[in-house]
Amino acid sequence: MTRLSVEMLAADPVEPITSAGHAQLGIAVLAGIAVIVLLITKFKMHAFLALTIGSLALGAFAGAPLDKVITSFSTGLGSTVAGVGVLIALGAILGKLLADSGGADQIVDTILAKASPRSMPWAMVLIASVIGLPLFFEVGIVLLIPVVLMVAKRGNYSLMRIGVPALAGLSVMHALIPPHPGPLVAVDAVKANLGLTLALGVLVAIPTVIIAGPLFSKVAARWVDVQAPERMLPARPSEDLTNRPGFGATLATILLPVMLMLSKALVDIIIDDPAHTVQRVFDVIGSPLIALLAAVIVGMFTLGRPAGFTKDRLSTTVEKGLMPIAGILLIVGAGGGFKQTLIDSGVGQMILDISKDWSIPALLLAWLIAVAIRLATGSATVATISAAGLVAPLAADMSTTHTALLVLAIGSGSVFFSHVNDAGFWLVKEYFGLSVGQTLKTWSVMETIISVVGGGLVLLLSLII
């Protein structure tokens, strides 16, 4: 959310929708979440509809007038989409350019050409982490699956030795690193500094992805020793292209928004004077909107032009990049509506009041809430959005650093133990040709390792900085 929109909301806050007691509010929260879980898991309802109905149910159980509940939900939906909707759209366009131009394949082929058989799991985690920066998790899986299966088959590797590092790289990026939807929404909800969150996210992500990827893959390969299934070897996106963009240009384009946002965070720390010309310049070029917009525009020249894309082809690529994110935007928006309903009903304040009597750290509480919602709904994005709304009041008295760590604690909790109610679980199972039990022993355990290690590192950093 922009600074202006934050000030506008602060100047004209939404009227609280209820003044129910803690007991009633607690029951209302559990009932609202139960409705969402039931609709998603039992009735297979789209998360957008489930979150919308769950928000109304929460208000009704809290004894609030439905017109005020609707206003709160609509306000939250609008402010969330305004804050992160454009960023998600720009990220989707950049990811589509990367895939269709053959840039992703260029990154993959260059790294694999320099990797020895012994270092192949490390090469896979590097590939997935770099490509996973601008891509949504599901898109990243579809893009990397041909590479994982090809490498495993040609090198006669265990599928888990190659696949787990790739999945770990994608999942860690999805949970911890903006501009992925979950971290972006959490940053917006708790008013964290995006550049600092990105910097600390990278710091947490590196050891997390090493432990959950190359190191765990050794264990996973012993538990589930399977080879790449022939039937699932799809064509690569760039096979019909005559030319592809260069490795250096592709890598620079992917990293451009990250470097711009990190530069802004660094300048803010060094100068710390909002009136200073240099800081004002970096406040603009390092804002997520400008950073991602710059990457998209640069990508049209560094990715599209070398691949021989005409103006019409570029326009088509942008259009195709935007089409799949309609559902994601609606889910994120409805999640923001649910968050605002929680806040306006007084649930956030209730958690703040109750947590004062507990000895549990706020970061651990945020992680536990995200874990509980993740286990119940199966959606990391829903878990992140809902947990951020619940713990947002805890950030009011936190330092800038700890607010950023709060976002990472929520993100870590949001990927805990993926199981049968998670679409990602079935995606991995089918692509890799695993049984349900084998998927639980590999993918689900890997997700749990990411969650626990990431959460542990966040708590450790909170004691140091």
C-alpha cells in the first residue's frame, strides 16, 4: 500500500463492527475459520468464495450488523488489491516473459553445463531459487519439472536427489521473499519495511534452503528411491525458439527489482534523512511498483527482443501472463477483506490483550497461528493473509527490524506440512509419479523442515538484532 493510502486510511478509519467480549470473539474467529476450512476442504469451494462467506460468518457469530461487516470486508479487499494487486500483475508479466523467451531455460542450461554430478543437487537449488524470484510457485513447478525429470533421467539420479532441492528453492522463495503474494500481503498488513523484509528474508532463506534442499534430499532419496517417470517428461517452453536471451542479461533482469529494493533499504539505513535528495530518489526507484515495472520494461528488451518477439508477440505474452492471476488476485483480495473483518471486529486487539498475559514471544505466536491455518486450509497464501490480520496489532510497538521478522515468521509458518488439502501436494505427487505415502515422506517433510528451520532462524535473529 502506498504511503498516501496508508495516511488516508489512518485519517478515516473503519468504524469497529462490534464490541463483543473476548469469549464471543474467540468463538466467532474459530467459527469463521471453521467455515472457510469446511468450504475449501469438504465442498472444494474456491478460496475466494470461502473467504468471503467466512468473513460474513465471522461477523455474524460476533453479533455484528451485517452491513458493517460488508463495509469492513469491502474496505479490506479494496485496500489489499490496491496495495499488492499491481505488484502481483507485474510479477506475473515478468515471469511469463522469462518463460516464453527461453530466458529460464538459458539460466538452467548454463548452470547445469557447469555443474558436476556431485554438485547437481546444489545446482538445482540454485536454479530454482533464481527462477523462483519472479515466478509464482505453481508456475515455477511447471517450468522446472521438465528440467528435473531430464536431469534425473540422463544422469541416472534418484528423482528425489534432484527434485527435492528444486522444490525447496521454489517453496522458500514463495514463503519468504517478496514479490510473492504471501509476503507482499503480510508486509502490507503489518506495515513492515519491504526492503528490510527482503534483505532479512534472503538471510533466512539461504540456510533454510540448504538444509531443506540438498541436505534433506540425501535422506529423501533413501526413503523414496524412485526414477523419473517417462510419461511425465513434457516439452520445454523454448524448444520452438530459434534464439534465446543470454545468461547474463537474463540474470540481470531477474535480479533488477531485488537489487533496487535492497538498495533503497541500504540507503535508508545509511542516510536516514527523508528530506535528503539521494534518499528521495531511492525511495522512488526502490519502491516495489517502480522496481518491478522497470524489470518488466527492461525484460521486453533483454528477454523479448533476443528471442525474436515482435510487438504483437510481446503484447500477447503480457496478456497471457495476466490471465492466470485473476484467481490469485481475488483470493488475495478476499483474504484482505477477511483480515479487515478480523481487525474491525476487535479480534486483533483481543489477541494483543491476551498475549500480554502469556510468556510466548509474538513471533512464535504468529508462526503458530500461520501453522494452524495452513494445516486446516492447505493454502499458504490464505494462512499468511489470515495470520497477518490476526497479529497485525502486535506490530504496533515493534521496531522496524522486528516487524520485518514478524512477516518472515508468518511466511515460515504458512508452509508447514503440506498434505492432502493442498493443491501443491497433488501437483508434486502427479508430476513425480509418487504414491500418497511417498509424497508425505518427501514433499510434506521438506515443507515442514522449511517451516521449522525458517521459524527458528527468525526467532534467533530476533535475539541478535
